[in-house]
Amino acid sequence: MSENEEQLSDRQSFEQEQNELTKRRLAELDELKKQNVNPYPYGFDVNAYSADILESFRDDAPPSEVSVAGRIVSLRRMGKASFCHIRDSKGKIQIYLKRDDIGSIYDQFKLMDIGDIVGVNGVVFRTKTGEISIHAKSLELLSKSVRPLPVVKEKVDEQGNKVVFDPFSDKEMRYRQRYVDLVVNHEVREVFVKRARVVSSIRKFLDERGYLEVETPVLQPIYGGAAARPFVTHHNALDFDFYLRISDELYLKRLIVGGFEGVYEVGKDFRNEGMDKSHNPEFTMLELYVAYKDYNWMMDLVENMIRSVSLSVAGSAKVKVGENTIDFTPPWRRVTMLDSIKEVTGEDLNGKSEADLAAAAKRLHVEVEPSMGAGKIIDAIFSELVEPTLIQPTFITDYPVEMSPLAKRHRSKPGLVERFELMCNGHELANAFSELNDPIDQRSRFEEQARLKARGDEEAMVVDEDFLRALEYGMPPTAGLGIGIDRLTMVLTDRESIRDVMFFPQMKPEK
RNA sequence: GGGGCUGUAGCUCAGUGGUAGAGCAUCUGCCUUUUAAGCAGAGGGUCGCAGGUUCGAUCCCUGCCAGCCUCACCA
């Protein structure tokens, strides 16, 4: 079937899909056109918003006239007078329409429905039952809705709690048709407003310190900077397969080599792996690299930055997340990975051989594979036993070198690197290190990764010769940081699924 | 990938091996300050898809599709 034929067939199926409700609305649309009403006009002069009107209304003030626009979300018709609520970007407000006041417009209004977008001009007043409303002098259809919206009703009970009836709650539909979710479940909108504030407050914080926001390639000939499987795509003109980036790291460090002393990028990374409550195939990452600094300095910066983000987004350094209250007030606890394991399990793994580590894992009922090296065993014990216990923001420091091929060796602890992860609410929020800038060591670390890859580790890194060449020219000592913006937003908005902080989380295509 | 749960009207959900149900929404009538408006009446369904068992399947069985939870994997 050709593309055109498919489109044609889609249109036919849309027509077949029309049910009684849709047909009814299409008939109303025709009737409005017959009455010379343009159901899709070009604009409307708005001069007021629902929430502002409700806030500024005074019973003893002279009546004020306003023009508002929004979507009809509830409707109560009583013969020759009607009430409806319209929702605009700031909230909703009741409209009162009386036939004797608006004449033929009232007949047009009878052809409108929940879901239609209207502009209203009228006078603000308070009804008998006390609700601040707009007494319409005119009403104009701004967009006719031909597909019925879920109708959610709510009331406030005696205790002052909002009770919702028939909520639009089907998760699949809420994600696939986020536009409906946003219209009907208005509180969803708040999450995304906060998300935008997370990003803008990070930008403000970093810009104020003089770091330069940059953009680096999403399509990369070699992927790197993280342990993950990539997506592959094809460039036709070059006849070459590119990878969608799994991280920005190696490009940003090239810019440090080039002489920028502080660069950051906020962008999408793509990882071709499983999906769950904290993983989406594409996600947003902040990466920051600052020359002449190390990971200790970076911990200070992260504390200050996230405190400042929390203040901007939540209005406080303390945030309620599920059952817990998380306090981002610095300083945060800093503990080495091995010490944290010792605290939780009583096992001192410092300097232990691989066999000793495997035995310790067995004692702790942590499953390990024979193929796992020392670093992976330690990581497995940490992930399973320690990570879930870390609710308050905590820096876990000094990781085994074999887990961190891009991090600089620890200045005093053999076998470890200068790396930290920020743990919070039982999850990792950030990852950072003193960046490895020794080109000889970097080459041998890549070669070790290549050996792992040859052994079947699909997530091992590949050797990036151009990146090595850049390091050979010389990179200053540098501190690097990555923060998962989605996960940070989850904490700051108290959402337990990454899907709830993304407008359009990945879904299998509808059939 | 394993396990569990789910899919019935526009929305939220009951339900049964024998013509498919409710509330809200919709439609008709009445109603000029209602608010989960109300009163009276009416219409609306490929019971996710495809097979199988059966005289008969929305229900039982198998496969598939999609979603959620969970484990594994994974930053």
C-alpha cells in the first residue's frame, strides 16, 4: 500500500470510528456554519485570566468588565439560562449566560459543548451561592471540539477536600493522549511547569558562574562516555551508520582541551536498554565540565546548585517525597563506597581479593556471577544493600577503577578512582569524577574495555581514537558532572515514575 | 526476557456458558443565579484481536496485541 493510500485509509477509519457523540458534534458544527458562525476564527483579545479575577474580586468594588478565553469544562443548562466553567492557563472560572442578555448568541451557545474553546466578555459578579463568576455580555466560539472529552466532575466536601468523580485515570490513555490528560487532570500541568523551572534554574546557576552552554553532536560515529548500548541510525548521503549519543562526555572534554574552562550541555541522551519506572530510552541529561577543579570541588557545587534548584522549584530546601522529607540544605553526607558498605553490612571489603569479595557477597546473600570482577562484585553489594537505604542526599565516593574507565585514579587510594555519585531517595541522581586526563592511562583503560567487549560485555566502551588524540594534546585537570534531569524532577515533584515527568514517555506504537 | 494483574458504551466500572448492565456524558421535553444542578423519557456496544472447545463463548482453552506491577537486565 502506498503512503497516500494509507493516509486515505486512515481517514476512512476515522470516519468509521465516528460514534453518536462525534456525529452529533459534527452536525452542530454544520449548523453553526449555516448560522454564519466561523467555528475556527483567527484570534481573540484576552485581557484577564481566571485565577487573577478570582483573586482580585471585591464585593464592594464597582463591577469590572473582562475578556477571558478558555475551554468549556463543565456545563449546566437550565432552559433560558446556563452556567459553564471555562479553563484557561491559570485555572477555571464560572460563566453565567442569560438568554435575555445575549439573545441569538444564546442559541449559538446551545450548539456548543464541553471541550469547545470560547472567548467571553462580561462583568464579574458573585452568584447567589457565592461563586465569583462572569456574567456574559457576549460569547464567541474560538474552536469547535468534535471529539468528546472525558467528563470529570468534582466537588468540595464538608471537610473542604476535593472529591473527584469518574477521574480520567487510564494510564495508557493518559500517556498516549497527554493533551487530554493535561486538559482534564489539570494538576499534571504543574509537574511540567516545575520541570521547566528545574532546567531554567540550573541554567541560571551555571550561567552566573560563567560557564558556557554548548551543543555537541547527537549523531556520533563512535558512541562513548557511558556504559550502555546505543541506537543506530543511517545517514543516506554519507552511507554511514551513526549512533545516537549515550552521553555528551567525550565531546565536552574535547572542548576543555580546546581551551574553554567551563562548559555545560542540557540535552537528550539515548540508551537502547530496558524501560521501567526510572528508565526511558531517551532522557535528559545535564553534563558540566570545569577546568582546574576536582571532584571535591564538584561536590560543593552540586550541593549549592541543587539547593538552589529546590528553592526555585519547591520554594524550600526541604521536599516531601513519598513518606520522606528530603533536606537539600548543605553540607550533605560524604562517605566512601567501602565505608558505606561496612556501615550497612558490617563487612570490611577494603583490600579484599576477588575470592574474598565473592565469599562476602555469598554471606550477604547477594548473587554474583563467576564472570564478575572485583569492581562489579562491590557494585552489586552496594546497589542491593546500601543504595535503597540512602534517602537523604549522600555523596558516595571513591569507586573501583575497573567500573570507571574515564575517571582519574585516586590520589592516595590504589585501585580506586576519584568519583562520586549522589544518592537520594534510594536512587542515583548524579555521577561525577576528577576527569582522567593522562592519555596513556586513558588508552590502557579503553583497551581494558575492548577486552571486556570481546568477552561479550555489550555495554563496554569502544576505543575512541580521536578522543585519545585530543587528550594527547593535553587536557587540564578537570572536574566533570552528569545529572539526570528527569530523576531530579521526579524527586522535586514527588513522582515515582519517570513517565510522569515526561510529556510523551516511550510507548509501543498503537495498532 | 520470567511471573502476576488488566483490557466490556465517550469516561469510570459492574457482570454472566443462553437477546449486555450502572453512574456520569449524549439526545428529547420542562426549568432565567446553577454547581457532582434537578425532574421525566430516549438512544448508544465487534465485551482488545485471532483461533479452539461447545448446540451456543464477552465468559472456558490456546496464541497474539497493548498497558500496569514485579523480578532480571540496565545507570
